Amino acid sequence: MKHLILGTAGHIDHGKTSLVKALTGIDTDRLPEEKARGITIELGFADLDIPGGYHLGIIDVPGHERFVRTMVAGVGGIDLVMLVIAADEGVMPQTREHLEICQLLGVKNGLVALTKCDLVDADLLSLATEEVREFLAGSFLEAAPILPVSARTGTGLHELLAELGKLANVTDQKRTDGPYRLPVDRVITVPGFGTVVTGTLLSGKVAVNDDVELLPRELPARVRGLQVHGVKCDQGAAGERLAINLQGVDHDEIRRGDVVVPRGAFRTTGLVDVRLEYLRSAPGKLKHRAQLRFHSATYEISATVILFNRDLLNPGEADYAQLRLSRPVLLMSGDSFVLRSSSPATTVGGGTVLDPFPPPRRRRTGEALQLLATVAAGQETESVAGMIESSLLTGISFAELALRTGYPPKRLESALAPILTSGGIIQVVREPKIYLSRAGFASLCQLLSDEVAAFTAKNPLRGGMSKEELKSRIPARSDPRFFSPCIAALEKAGMLTAERDLVKPVASPAAADPGKHGIHDKIAAHLASHGSEPPSIKELCSTFSLPEKSLLECLNQLARDAKAVKVKSDLFYAPAPLAAIRDKVVTLLEQKGEMTPADFRDMTGLSRKYMIPLLEYFDEQKLTIRAGDKRLPRKKTG
């Protein structure tokens, strides 16, 4: 059997509740106050089976202007609308507002019940019909049937049922794939059972014993039992009216606006990108950062409107915007919403959620507007590609894409397939699946390659950059798990070589290792050519175009290879000139038994720049020992 939800709409006292009772035998006004006042205050519910295998769950909404917020909560999940207009009064204020709300919420199909036709003559009925047709021009009900009916006499009810059957035949049921969502529109306590919530299941399937949670407060619970349209069942599907008996949560913890979902399947958001339509009937221009009441599903909160591309929106215009919500709620891409002003209390606009988890966006940026236009156009593959591209070096996971697009897994996989095949995007991490655009991946690879090149230029003798140090250079906004795929890609491209814990650039043999192309020998020869007065570190850096750190590494390596001698941290000698000086010192000490600085100067001809470091060096080498201003032999020489 095909299950659909039919919602009523229309001005107060135009006969919505009476018509539902005439069709179903159910009086949806259940509250004593409703009985006493003769008006609908809360949502009412009824069921109707139509020949042909159609079952309609009917939501009867209040028509008074003070209860529009309740009306919005009722029509949020409907598939069809029955707009009720009294023949003796015609179109009234709430008739207009209810129609606008249904249009903003994306209702596509419906009909008009022209009630109380028994109270007017044929001419007035004809005029009322003509007025309604003019009123509907340009709306989604422009070509809808207008059916004169009387709940009191039964006139037209058979024709009404027949038209409802035709509409049910051409209206699609809600999708049953993907996780379920049930916005709560009523909370009751049933003796012997406990807490029961009711609502229209917007997607998926829910079953007895499911572990659930109520968002936005993340209240855990378990499905103890459920009814579908008043009948006990083990499972409920999208498009059905459900009553769910919840275990583990008290009725006073739940309120209208909470949403029953699988535990851990969704998260809430306080920021959404939308396509916003500002009604022609709005009382004035909509300003950037305006404060309005936001209605979607069964909740109502305040929202700040951020206009992306302008400072004002005129009545009758539409544009992309971002809504900053006063508290986090559950919203999905494709959800419809209504915006109402507080003073005067009236509906001013609404639209569709495009991205429930948008990245930071700057106003008046073409990229953001282009992506939102793609999402709004329903171009699934292009939308997914745009979201991945806009993630830059951060990347985006399969789970995040599912939340942002609202696509069930198989539908999302179908949208990803073409761009994965073409190479437009890359799955960088296998599990969980994380994607980068090809440009983003290439940028990240280039960044790592540049880091290695810069490091090896400064440290030519280190043999490469450690993987751990290179991994620490991954941008903070990028996932560390991107590192290995990037290194693998760079190796495959012949740009880097990874050996054990080191990574180095791939270059000519000469460029790969400065020692191998003779720079050590060049520095050693340069030191030897300067004899007993070797150049300073600064002079050597200038001569060989090396940073100081790299030069010192080279000199220390020469010292380890016995091709240079480290006299001081910044003074290196070639071995032969230093040995010649040492021999002179030994000869002098053998002849005189002592050596003054003046003796050393006269013997070598060196300035204090070299004398002091050399004298201290010979002390450290235990060739000499200082005694006042003199040097004595440390031991017998000869």
C-alpha cells in the first residue's frame, strides 16, 4: 500500500476539521479547549484509505493567525495539501499565508476544497470558484482541481475522494533509503507504556528495538514499540505517521522540535547555507543581518540572515544566504524552511537548505555562489566535486559528504564514481574514505617536495630529511594520514626518494650528495692553500656559496676524515700547516724549556687572531701547559 501524508490548510472557521471528520469519521479536535471554543488549536490527526491501494495520513492544522507556528510544524512533512476555502467567505488572510507557507516548504501537489457550498447559490458558487482560480495563479496549485463540497450535506465528498486518489497516484512516496528522521510533533504519556512521541517519518525505516537518540540534546533511548497510522507494527517507513514508544527517556525531557534518529548517525548545526525566497507580500526590504524566526520540520528558533551578495533583498526577490541559528538543530540538504517576522508576526520568506555544514565563507565570493548554484540546481556529481574542491588541503570524508549533501550511501557513491574515474578527485585515505581534489593533492605534494628541497639545501651533508620531521610540516588543516600517499606519489613521479627514515630529492648524482662531487676536497684544498692563516667561516661561506650550518657540517666531516683539524669551533686548519707549526713549538721547547707568547709570535709570524686559539689548542692537546704567561712542555719531547 502506498502511504502519503495529506495536510489541510486554510483560514479559521472555513471547515477544515469538519471536512476531515466527514471524510474519515474522526474528530481531530481532541482538546477540551478546542471543543469549547470551536476552533482548532493543536495539530489533529486522522487516517483515510482510498480505493486503489492508497493510505493517507491526514494532518489537520489550526487556521487562526495566532497558531501559524503550529500550522508550520504540521505541514513540514506533508506530500499533498488540501487547501480549504469557504464558498461564503472566499480568500482570507490565512488562506494567503497558508498557501505561501506550503509553497515555501516545497509542497508540489494538492487540491482546493471549496467548503460550505450548501450555504451559497449557484451564482455565488461560480463567483467564488473564479475568485479562487485567480488567487491561485502563479502558485503550485494554479492548475489544481477546485471542488465544491459540504461537510454537512455530503455534497462533493465522492468527487473529492476521487481527486485525492488521482493525486496519490502521481505523488511519489518519501525515500526509504538512508538513516531515518522523525521530527516530534507531539509527546504523550500512555499508561502502562510510558513516553510516546508522534511524527511523520521523513526518511528511512525505523524498527522496534532500535537504539535511537533525540537531537539536538543527544538523549539516548530505545524503541520499545511503534504504531503506523494507529496500527501496531514492527517497522515504520518514510512517509508514514508513527507513534513511537520510547524506553529510557521521560516525557518531560522531550519537546516538539526534537528529532528521533539512529544513535550516532547525525549531528546538529548552527550554520546553514540556503536558497532564500523573500515573499512579494513581505512588508519591507530584508536587510543583511536581519533577525527572523526560523521554522523547519517541527521546531522554531531565531536566525540571523547573512546575505552573501548584497545588503538588501527586495520583496519578490530570491538569493543565496547563510543563516546563523540561535541554537544547533538537525538540518539536511534539501530541507525546506519558513522565515517569519516577530513584529508584525507574519511569514516573510523561506526556502531550501543547500549546505547544512558549510565551510567558512567570505561574502561576495564567486566560488561560494557558484557552488551553491550547482547544489540548488540538483547537479549531484558537480555538487560533490565542488565540495571536495572547496575543502582545499583539508579534504573531506565520505561521512562528511553524506551529511552535507544528504545523499544516502549508494547515491553518494554514484555521484563520486565519475570524478574518481576521471581523476578529478583522489581518494587519499582508504578507511575512512577521505578525498582531495587533484589540484589539492598536487599542492600538498609540492609543499612536501619544497620542504625537502629547502631542508637539503641548508643541510647538504645530512643525507636527507627525516620522515618524522617532514610529516610535522603537513599543514595543520590537513590530515596527517595524507603524508604516506603524498610520499608514495612523489616517489612514483621521480621527485623524491624515501630510504628507511629519510626522504631526499631525486637529482643528479652530483647534486644528491655534495661530498661525492668534491666539495669536501675543494674546501680541504682551500684550507691548505692558506697555510698557517686559514680563512674564517664567513669567508668560506662566501667562497663556496653555502649556508653556515652546511659549511660547518662539511668542515666537521673533513675533521672526522682527518682532512682538516678543528682548532676552535670557528677555526679549522689543513693538517700539514698545523703540523708544521706544532713541530716549531716542539723544537723551541726542547731548546729553551719554555715559550712565551712573544716567542710564539716571532717564531710563526701570526697575529693574535691565530695565536691565542693555537696556544689554547696545544694546551688541550696536552702538548703544553700554561704557567702564568709562559707555556711549558707537558712531557718530555724527543
